[in-house]
Amino acid sequence: MQVKWDQERCCHAGVCVGLLPDVFKIEDGRFVIDTNEASEEAIKNVVDRCPSGALQWVDE
Ligand code: SF4
């Protein structure tokens, strides 16, 4: 699974960072997504709760 992030659509509500801070985080001022830090199911659950639709997951 791959997670895509659309910077233009992100409204910076912080839902992703709040729910899974080990996966969705800010490093050196950049938004980083580390899919190794949680289960696929947990990540998909957060992606589906992104209020702006900026996050999307795709099965590889
Ligand atoms: S949950 Fe979606 S809108 Fe909110 S900060 Fe994360 S990517 Fe941006």
C-alpha cells in the first residue's frame, strides 16, 4: 500500500498527525508519511478520516 498526500488540498487540520503520530509527522519542516510504523488497516482508517481528501491510499 502506498499513501499519497496532496499538499494543495491539505487543510492542516492535523487529524492524521493526531491519530497516528508515528506515521504522519513533521520532520525538518516537511510532512512525512512513514507507512512502516503502523498496520495497513490502521493507516487506511486514518487516511479515510482526512477531512479534506488530501490523503489517499492505493494498493500496490
Ligand atoms: S488529516 Fe488530511 S487535511 Fe488534516 S493534516 Fe492530515 S492530510 Fe492534512
